[in-house]
Amino acid sequence: MGTAALEDLARRVRAASREVARASSAVRDEFLRAAADLLVADTAVVLEANLADVERGERDGLDQTSLDRLRLTERRVEQMADGLRAVAALGDPVGEVVDGWVRPNGLRVERVRVPLGVVGIIYENRPNVTSDAAGLCVKAGNAAFLRGSSSALGSNRAVVAVLRRALSKTGLPEDAVALVEDTSHETAVAFMKLRGLVDCLVPRGGKALIASLLEHATVPYVLDGDGNCHVYVDASADVDMAEAIVVNAKTQRPGVCNAAETLLVHADVASRLLPRLARSLADVELVADERARAHLPVSTPVTEADFATEFLALKLAVAVVDDLDAAIDHIARYGSGHSEAIVTRDVASADRFVREVDAAAVLVNASTRFVDGGELGLGAEVGISTQKLHARGPMGPRELTCVKWVVRGEGHVRR
Amino acid sequence: MGTAALEDLARRVRAASREVARASSAVRDEFLRAAADLLVADTAVVLEANLADVERGERDGLDQTSLDRLRLTERRVEQMADGLRAVAALGDPVGEVVDGWVRPNGLRVERVRVPLGVVGIIYENRPNVTSDAAGLCVKAGNAAFLRGSSSALGSNRAVVAVLRRALSKTGLPEDAVALVEDTSHETAVAFMKLRGLVDCLVPRGGKALIASLLEHATVPYVLDGDGNCHVYVDASADVDMAEAIVVNAKTQRPGVCNAAETLLVHADVASRLLPRLARSLADVELVADERARAHLPVSTPVTEADFATEFLALKLAVAVVDDLDAAIDHIARYGSGHSEAIVTRDVASADRFVREVDAAAVLVNASTRFVDGGELGLGAEVGISTQKLHARGPMGPRELTCVKWVVRGEGHVRR
């Protein structure tokens, strides 16, 4: 696909986005429900396309984790449909009057939430992202311009075909959901440069994708970055609570961005907490600093690199710190600005941690695993932003909108 | 200045930003008032430095507009001080609880407004931006990292010296306001790549600066872009009102981004409005399409390029359109997403224009010139964003903040 063909497609998606923006929320929600029904009805077609992708992946030597992410089942297709229905049931962010006032001269000012326009998503081999992301985009009045990976191309094509039939059935333009079928690196780069045609790009992928985006993108983007998350156990912490939170944050689902990667323990509580954790984290590889190792029978010395690494595995870095300041400094140095938790009984420690730790989410006496659109009440998420501009933390439908100033006068002119 | 020296300075500014973020609004406002007082007290020093810049500019053949923007007077310094005092009087955006709720499991969720951290400003030869921008940054709990132009270097140095003394006097770190004194292009590019050290970059300059930013920046930015603004006069418009608004939007201050550049007139009102405008816009060069020229004695044919140009001068493109759709399509094609106005008596036309025109600000029966932080009630502005992400339209102190999720539990773990 040449750049001209990509731009042509983008222009069609852009034209479609204007129609989606004008559609009522009733129509947009009807699309979501129709898509859910069609997806279930077409399960066999989707699974057949997916099986071909999986078999090709196996032949090409794709690793087991990637194959797991790629593979759809009847149950997973049902979950995709349920996801679309859940998004349909959410409130509509479009049209919300964010604030408004009247100026001394009588000029009436409002800021109103409106769709972004065309939302681009570049993502890797999970075909469920196709329906999740497209659903959220249309929910918020946008067109979805999708570029998935080559390994999932057949699956993505099948899901997009269903979504486009649902659009058509609801009276919305089919190009409101479009898939870029050329999965070459060159086309991904051209996609990142569709300034004026793509209003917001949300990358969902690894470090290579982010690096490419920082180098090439001229379209605005929201980064869904790494989660190098910490749990800090304060001197005053309830040790039972601390143990439960650390175990949950590390082991409940270690391969995701909101899992904890480093445990920081106040020196006063280390001798009580760490031996217990050594037992309850028996399946976890512990790398620890010298003071922590005194309380951890099985552990190896931690390195600077460990502190800077998002393991995404059953591995935990552990360090003993002298006080809250040392914990805050450690997080400022190594954290990725995702999710940071403190376990404490002390109000002053909780307040300082909340105020001084610079991250998308700070948690007091709760597992980092809660930092997720569903768990925090957004209903669904298009990703978790680790940047500060526009959206920070879990992004729901509202984060796929922007504001417009609406100013009303009666012939007002400026003096 | 090598990249290493720039990064060193950025690290100092970053460290200072953490102290500003912790400072109470009382302290930040005290800084703003102290800076205002010191600026007035030091007027002679600032003016002397400015005179040297102006004389150098004259020797270097700087054009008259640039010299005007560069030149400070006692009155202008007073206005800079007044600006700082006005910002001190504004409400503090930091700490605002944007929203919050309790999850079914008892987890308490809040989104709280927090400073961005380090705000970078790259700007051209207006020395008043130095105090305006730095004041707004510190107001919102940020450090200001400034990179002005070579032509204003002496003036900027003098103003920054005053601001740093005011910081010091208020107990805030001097590095909360820092000026990059190397004004080379290489250093500007290095500045745009200070990812992880600069949280948000606000460029205030022309097309070359924006192009450079799109090519080089890895730091997040908010674009203060062009204003190719339109006034559309609907069939039902009050002709007196339309005339007043068009004259105001074009001539009240033609060199700024919220001035109108193109007038679109509904065919039904062209014969009544255009001859009157020909008289009231006698000082304005009119370029018009064929149908408009039938009613405009002195005008030349308009080109595609004219429609796409932000004249920033007493020049106006004029076109007659058949209906509202044609006006909306014209604006979608040529507009820069800044400010777009309709003059109408018809509710349906006003509603459609407001809904369907995609711009930072849409105005009904009011001059585009109102799209300005002061006029719309923000108290002050750091620029007018023409992008959709994070901030759109006039940016006040609130747009120099972001949100942080604060999640509180009582030992909550995820099942």
C-alpha cells in the first residue's frame, strides 16, 4: 500500500468521522449492540479466520505468549460481544457541558465535549483489541482507523467485516471503522505521519512501537507506556495487609502493566514483613538489596538494571529504605509514572505519598492491580496513559473526546 | 551550550519543579506579587537591557514589526507587573478534585488536578512573554523553562533575573524559572528532545518553529497554531450586526490569530451586506470570488491560496455561498481549527454551525476577536491551542496542570 492509497483511505475515514460525530448516542449505541449480535452470529467465520492466523503463527515459530494472545475461542468472541454491549450501556461523553459562565459584557461561554474525529490505533496481535477499540471510538463519536499486526491480519479482517456490516445496518458509514491491511513497517510510519487526517493516535504495543512513534509521529498521540510499579510498605503498615497487597500486586497477573515490579520496605518493618513474603512469594524470583537479603533466605543481589526493569514476570526487586523520603526518591528515579502504592496506617505518610509521588495513579492500602478502566469504574478502557497531557491513567470513552468553546453573543464586538 | 549543559540545567529545573509543586498557593501567589513589585522597582535596569536589544536589532536590520514587539517602555513594564498581579488573583487550579466516586467494593477513587512539572516555552521576540509565561507556570505549580530569541536575550535575562530574585525572596528555588541563554537552532532542537525532563512544551512562534517541533520534538507539546478564522453571514442575519462583527473581526487588530481572514456570505444577503462592507472596509484589501465581486466595486479575484492564508493584515477574502452546508464545507477545507463565527437570527443555523464546525471555538453573533484568555474569562493565557489533545483554545493556568488518580482502600486486593 503506497502512501497515496493510505491517505485516500484516511480521507474516507475522516469523511465518515463527520457523520459519526453527528449521529445521536442512540444510533451509536445501536451500532454497538448490532455489532455484538453479528459477532456472536458470525463466530464460526471469525474463528476460522483466527485458526488460519494461529496455524500460520505456529509455522512461523511465534512464541507461546504471542500465540495465546492471538488465539480466539467461542468464549473469547462472546467476551468481545459482551464488551461491546457494556460500552453501549455506558453514558455518552459527547455533548457534556464541561463548564460555562457569562462574561460581564453578557457574552455566554460554554465548553462542550465533542468527538476527537479520527482515532488511530496501532496494536499488536490481540484480535479482541479490534472490537474493543473500535467500539470505544464509535461510542465517543469518532471513526476508528485501525492498524493491527500481520500475525492477526485474517482475524482482524473478519472482525472488521462484522463491525462494518453493523455500521451499515445502523445507517452509519462503513468507513467509520477501517483496517489498514498493509502491515509493513513503512506503512506504520506513514500512518504516524497522517497529520490533519488522524486526530489522535493510541499505540498499543511494546518499546519498539513507542520508539518509532517518538521518532516519526507528526500526529498527536497518547502513549500507553510501561508500568514499572512499586509498592512501598511504610513503618506503620499492618503487616497482614501489606503481605496481601504485595502478593496480589505481584502475582495475581504478573504479565500486565499494573503488576508491581519493586517492593520498597521501611527498615522498621522489614524483619516482620520480609520473612513472611519469602514464604508467600515462594514462586517468585526475588532480587534484593543487602539489607533485604538479611531477611530473605532465597534471593540474589539486585542491580540498578533490575530496579529499572518492568519484569512482566514472577520476579520482584526488593529494597529496604530508611524512610518515606527514600521511597519517594526511589520511585521518582525508577518509576515509569504508571501506578504506585503505599501501605500505611499513618495519615501523614499517606498524604505525602499521594501528593509527592508523580504517577498516573497513586494508591493507599490497595493493590496496584486496580489501576484499570474496568476496576476504577470507566466501564472499559482503550489503554492506560502514562503521559501527562490530555489523558493520564485508564482511558475511557471520555478520553477519546476533546472540548470545544461555544461563545454566544448578541452582536458582541471587541472594543 | 552543549547538550550535556542543557540537560544539567533541565535537571536543576526539574528538581526545582518538585519544590514548586509542594508549595502552597499562598506562597506561589506571594512570588507573583513579589515579582511584580521587583519588576516595577527594577524598571530602569530592564529598560536599559531592552534598549541595548533594540539598538542591536536596528543595527541588524530587524523589521519594524519585530522591533515594535521587542521594545519595552515604562508603561509596558507596568503592564507586565499588572499581569503578574492579575495571575496572583486567579483561583488555584492545583488540588481541584475533578471528580470522584466509590466503587462497589468500597475503593474510593478521585481524580485530582496536579502540576505538570516542568513547562518549556520556546518563544520569539516579545520580552513580556518571559514574565507572563513564567508567572502562569508557577501559578499552576510548575517550573518554567524558557528559551527566548536571540534578539531579546538581554531583555529576557533582565526579566528572568528579577523573577529569580522574587523566587528566592519567597523561599522558592531560583531554578523554578530558568532561561536557556544559548539561542542557537541546535539548542532549540536539543530542547525539544528533553524527554523525561520537560513535561510539556508550548511553542509560541511562527510556522518554522512549528515545523521544527513536528520534526524533532520527543517531549509532549501543545501547539499554538495559526488562526485562519472565518465569519459566515447567514441568510437570516441582521445586516447591521453582521457589518459590525465583520469589521471588528477583521480590523480591530488585524495582526493577531483571532482576527478574521475570510468572509463567507449567504447568497440571499450578499446584495445588502457587501456594498455596505465595501464602504466600511475601505482600508481593507478585498479579494473576492466572482459572485461577491458583483457587489464589491473594488476587489480582485480570490485564489485558492488566499483562502488558505492567514493574512495577519488588512486583507480579507470574500466568497458568496449558497447555503450553510457550503459554508461549513469551506471552513472544513480551509480553516485552521481556531475560531469560527456565524451571524444569524435562525436557531437551526446557529445550532448546526456550533455542532458541525470543527474548531477550538465557535461563536454565534460575536466577533472572533473574543477568543482570548482574558476576554473569555481565564484571566490570562499562555497561548491559544489549535490542537485537540489536552488543551483546546485559550490556555489558562488550568491547562498547565494534569490529573492524577488517587485510589484509597483498606487493604483491597483484586480477585
